[in-house]
Amino acid sequence: MISIPSSVRIYLSTEPTDMRKGVYTLSSLVKKVGLDVYSGHLFVFLSRKRDKAKILFWDNGGFVLYYKSLEKGTFKRPLQKENEKTVLLESDQLSMLLAGVDISRIHRPNRWRPKKT
């Protein structure tokens, strides 16, 4: 399991991405959907065939780019709403996505949250 602080958000792009793109082109895609690429949040991109994934984030004055290519199988995207450009993931969902688990079939119970006053 990847250990990611709860303050870090994980955004999965819902549109296929050309995996030849580097950090600056990917960062422009992040800005295009109205998100701050320098926030320290993770931005996940999948290829058209969904056999490759890139994760981009900003850390200590520079971009970090993780890349995973599957030899067999595909990454399974979670369900999304129509016209949604990104899907917000939790760290365990990202781990499952990268492991090839179909997270759209996983149903979580509603978590208790305190009432807003």
C-alpha cells in the first residue's frame, strides 16, 4: 500500500493521455482542468489502452513523474459522472488501481462524519 498523507488529494484524469507527454505537457493538462499543479497533490493519467499510467506531482522545487507499464491486462477506471474531467481517489483506491483491481466494483459503507455546526 502506498502511504500518502490524507491532506494529499489524488486526481485521476478521465480522458486517455498520450504517454509520450512529459512533465510540462502533463502539468498543462492539470492547469487546463483548473487544478493547481504545484499543490503537492497527485495527478494520475492513463493511456488510451489503459495499460500505462503516469503519476505527476510537485515536490521540493521539482516535478516527480512515476510511470507504470503493464505487460498484460489493463488498469480499471472507477465509475465517473458524465462530463467529469477528473475523479477524486483515496490512497487505497490508487494502490488497487495500480494493482489492477477493478475499483468500480468495490462498494464501501458510508463513513460516519460529525455534523457541521
